[in-house]
Amino acid sequence: MPATPPPSPAQDRAPERIEDVDVSTEMQGSFLEYAYSVIYSRALPDARDGLKPVQRRILYQMAEMGLRPERGHVKSARVVGEVMGKLHPHGDAPIYDALVRLAQAFSLRVPLVDGHGNFGSLDDGPAASRYTEARLAPAALALTADLDEDVVDFIPNYDGQFQQPEVLPAAFPNLLVNGATGIAVGMATNMAPHNLIEVVGAAIHLLDNPDATVEELMEFVPGPDLPSGGIIVGLDGIKDAYTVGRGSFKTRAKVSIEPLGPRRTGLVVTELPYLVGPERIIEKIKDAVNSKKLTGIADVTDLSDRHHGLRLVIGIKTGFDPNAVLEQLYRLTPLEDSFSINNVALVGGQPQTLGLRELLRVYVDHRIRVVTRRSQYRLDRRRERLHLVEGLLVAILDIDEVIQVIRSSDDSEQARTRLISVFDLSQVQAEYILELRLRRLTRFSRIELETERDALLAEIAQLEELLGSEILLRALVARELDAAAETYGTPRRTLLLNGGPVAARSSRAAAAADLQIADAPCRVYLSATGRMVRAEMAADVPGGGIVTPARRSKHDAIRSAVDTTTRGDLGAVTSAGRLVRFSPVDLPSVPGNSVQPAAGTRADQYLGLASGEHAIALVPLAENPPVAFGTLQGVVKRLAASEIGPKHDIEIIALKPGDRVVGAAVAPDDAELIFVTSDAQLLRFDASSVRPQGRSAGGMAGVRITAGESVVFFGVVGPEASDPVVVTIAGTSQALPGADAGTGKVSVLEEFPPKGRATGGVRAQRFLKGEDTITLAWAGESPVRAVGPDGAVRDLPEVGAKRDASGQPLDGVIGAIGTAVQ
């Protein structure tokens, strides 16, 4: 039989299938698919949890791996491998880059990954993933919490083998807090970080007031809070960004002028603009000096270390004005940088440009859905458990008959049917009883099951009430947000100034012509709530005075006010017994007829005070006046005028352990010094009885106080004071701060007879039943103004009470007292 010939190659090949495709159509379709993939799956964050897909997958996978903050670190390469193999079908390099950014404290305001090893700096990249280790940071737990309670939808991974969350529950507004950057196809996002506490405050306000305006929300979120601190100048661009989603602002380094040695001054940089490193600053300064664009620089030294943080020292040549050199540095180097806000994020899978209100609205709606789904899940689980417990209660009452029914049944199906029939059980209850082992029956008792049933009924009632009330749901969301802010929030780092940035110059000659800021007359205010502002002199007021605003505004209780010039020298007396010299040139400036210290800046930030140290008073230095201070332990001192030298920071009183300065003011010989103690004693004596002393002296006895008492107020009343009054507020020492408004009274100062120094004074207020201390006191010229802890104006009793009368109940808690703006 002849062999069958092998098939020819032509017969073996399948018939060719060739299609004609229009190239332009194919390119358009492919490009659109690619653009959509980049926008949705890679470049833009979701407005709900503020994360890109790769970031979300990293946090979720790390949570699945059990890399909690209380456990040890693991190699970053292991995390990258798990994410790449299970969830993210891309290379290891972009995954590791995203992991590194989540761990960088200079990139994120609240880092989400706790990195161990070299995760890079502003000037250098990180080490390879095989050298570094990582675990979740505490704040990441708030983003991934409750994922096992059906709070969000899960979607398949790239090959359908695993599930991943479509979005994280996000217990705080991560997008606003940590910001985001990304470049997609035809669009980009660039969002600035913010302060967690401020953002949460705005979110809670929006929960309580769904129709809140952007202006109202900006009372809680006045501007970005950058991880590196620094200073933001000019807030108009920020308001634009919060309104329409696009805007820009200028950031400046925090620079102080300090003596570096005898007759040598330098600029000390302690905070830089966002994402600007010290090496870049040094390089730009060298380039500007070499090209003759920048003069007056002697040297630049980087003294930064991990213990003291950033410290860049710029030496100034002799004969050059440090302020003028600083203005050049702001203009020619990244010591002043710009940040463009472009709030583009995914909403419902579509990219949108969002303002502050819209960003908070999307997050708040998401959080309400999360809490609703979590509550429904918990309700369902408790109902299921209650159903089983009720079945057990029925069975355990006659356990012998239950066992007899099961034993006499031929199979499990018959046993189930008979249990349902005999005991009126559901199929689920009968199945649960059949699956119980005999040894487990010993764990059950009627009392325990009834206790569990009652607890379940109470929880079910609470959950049903919660799910049936939108008000209760919003209140629960607000409480959880407040808890997250308390747990993970930190004080603001970035200082906000409403001044303008350095304008660009077209030539070096033009720059040199107006380096100096006009040294115009002004008045600097220190409010009772610890904020400072510079008020310009009003030209239309005779004598160049300040126009007093007619309306009452927040934070308008003034502790201290000093007339000076824009570039003049002032001294701030602190509670630690220091005098800090500063210039008001960089303080927020407002017209004299609209002074609102609420728009000012925090004095402790502006002056660079230590934690727990506060500015007590402002004093002029040009006239070298004697300054009086009073301390908590009743010590008084007047500093000799000759002792206030040119140093930036001097110690002006030697305080005893546990003592601190409670009041200070200029005190000429014809003024009167006033102490008020916690046991309601007021002492008034002449300033001339306190001889001026040197800086190292510890003062002398001012008022005699009994054991366990302390000084509540110290002040100075000059002979020119208009209708001076004394305000005292009494309460109980057992009440929590801010819980009891107490009673108060306002008396004319003349009601209190003068006495000698180091005596006990006279009674300033009679305590009512339950009162045992003076919580707040003040003495000075009228008109007097009181504000609450929130800065809102509070009403005081009418002037005219007798000096030893009891007080009248107050409508609200008073946090500070001062004078009105003059």
C-alpha cells in the first residue's frame, strides 16, 4: 500500500485573515483607551480617599500582610513583590517610588508608611528596596479600618484571582491633608498638604451646615500647612484655589537675623519652602554670587543634622543690611518659591476640578456611606446572632428532649425536620443546634444566653435608631473625625502672612533701588489670644493716629499695643523671662480702620518661641524705657533701661524653679503696679518703690501670697490711663477648664486703696458658695473687652461694683480679657 505523502506547508497553514483598518480611527481609539487607563488607573487620586491606585494597593496589601505599627518592619522588596504579584501589574520601580513617598515626612503632612532606613531626602534619592524596611504608620490604620465590615466595594485584581478595595474607608480627609501630584494625559493634578486638625474642623462644620460657603470653611482652613513649615505670603491665590480649584501662592523660607559673632550678623534659615532642599539653595546662592547678581554674602554653611533639624547659616558682609540682602535672596533663590494648585481628582470615575467645598463634600458623602454600610453590616450580624441565641434558649430549656429527638432520628435531615416541627425553630436555628458538639453544651447556661440576648437587643435598637436618623449618622461621622484629628493631628507648621511676595525685577539696578521697605509709622498689636498684627497709620486721622473700628470683631481684646515703624525694633517679653527682639516688617499688615488681630499671626510662631512659652507683652526699644514684670510666685522687677542691649534674645529675670512671668509693661516712676492673686487679693503700689535692676537679678518681693495660691494677673496702670477698671472672675478649682463660666464683676480702680510693696493687698471679690479661686483678672484703662476660648466677644457685667462685692453669673466662659482696639 503506497505511503500517504506528507501535507505540504501550504496545506498545513490556516487560511490568512487580513482586515483593512483605518489608521486614524485605530490611533484615536487606542489613544483614548490609553488616556483613560492613565487617568483612572495610574495618575489621578480618588477624591474619596485621596489615593492613586498604586498607593491604595500598597496600603491594602500591607494591611493584609499584618504590617501594623506595633509589629516589626519587613523588607521593602517583600512589600513591593506582594503588591506587584497580586494587585499591581506594573514594574517594581514605580511601586517602590510610591512606597517611598508614603514614608517621607517632608512630602506628606501625615506619613502613611513607617520607613526604616534611607528613604531619601530633599536632595538625595532613597536606597534600593532590598536595603530598606517598612510597615504601616499609625495614620494608615485609620484609612484601612473596618474593611472587613463591608464598608466599601471590592473589585477583582488584574487577573481575577484576588479582590481589592475600590476605595479605602478613609477615616480622615487624606486628599486635603497629604495633597497629591500626578500627570495624566491632557491633565495634571497638584494639591497642597493641609493641617489635619483644620481640615477636620471644616469637614465637621460642613456636616453640621451643608450649605456652608467657602468663606465659612476658610475660617477653619485658612491655607495649606506644608510639611516643611515655611511661610506662605499672599492669600489671594489660595482663596481662588478654594473657590474654583485653581490658584497659586508664594512660599518663603523661615529666616531670622541673628548675631554670628562680634559685629557679625547672619541669616539663619530653619524652614524651607515645600520640596526645596538646602543643597539647591546653596547652589543657587553660589551661582548668583559668581554672576555678580547677588552681593553682601560672605559664606554659606549647612549646619543641619537629624537632632536639631534644618539650620542653614548665611553670613553677611560688614556694612550690608541683612534685611536688604534677604530681599535679594528671596528674589534670586528658591528661598521664595511658588506653588500652583490644580485640584483635579476622580469623582465617580471622572476627573473633575474641585474647590475646597466640593472636596470636603465628596469626602463627607463618602464617609457617611462608609458609616451607613458599617452600621448595616453590624446590624445584620447581630440580628443573625440573636436568631441563633433565641434558638439555643428554646433548645436549652428542654435539652433532654432535644437530644432524644436527635437520637431517635434516622438521619440529619430527619433530625432537622423534627427539631423544626417540635420546637418551632427555623432551619438556620435547627442546623446550628445539630452542628453543636456535646461538650459545647456545658458552656451554655440560660442566664448567659439571656444576658447575651438582652445585650444584642440593645445593640440592635441602637443601630436601628442610628440608621433611621440622618442627624445621628452625621453626629457619629463628626465624632469619628474629631477622634482621628485628636489622635493623628499636629499643630500647624506653616505660617500664613497676608503680605505680598517679592515682585520680579527686570534689572539689578531696579532691584537695588527699592530693596528697602518703607519705614512708615505703624502700631503693633498683641491680642489676648496670642496673635500679632501690624496696623498702618491712617493719613486722614489728625496726628497720624489709628482709626478705631466701630464694630466688634473676633479676637479684638488687646493685651499690648506699641507705636513704632515698619522696620523698627520691638521687644516681646515671654513667660520664660526672656526678651526677644524683633522687627514688625513681616507681620501681617492691615489698614488702621479694619484692625482684626484674628487676621494676624500667632506670636509664638512668629517669634520662634519654645513649646509652652508665650508672648506676654510688647515693649518699645527705641526709647529704652524701664519695663516691669510680675511673676506667678509674686516677684516683681523693673529692668534698667541700660540693660536692654542690641542682642536678639536676652534673659531679663532670673526665675526660680516653677515660676514664670504673668505680666509685663513699660513702667515709669509715676505709674502704679497691680497684682491680683488667686485668693482674690489685689495689691496696688507705686512703681517708684521698685528700684531698677540688671538682667541677672531675680527681682524682689511684690505681693505676699499664702501657701497654695499664686498670682493671676500683673499689670501697669500709668497716670494717663482713662477710667481704669479692675475685672475679676471667680470659679471653682475643681471644675474642668472651660466647663464653668463662673461669676465676674467690674470695679473702678479707685475702689482699691494703694498699699506698700510686699504686702497682702485688699480683697477684690467675695466668693459665693462653691467658689474658691480667681480664675481670671485684669486691670487697665477702659474700654475693657473680654473674649471666649473661641475668640468670640463675651459680655461683662456693668462697671461700678464695690471692690469686695460678689460677682454676677456670666453668660459664657471667658478665655482672655484686654482693651478694645484703639
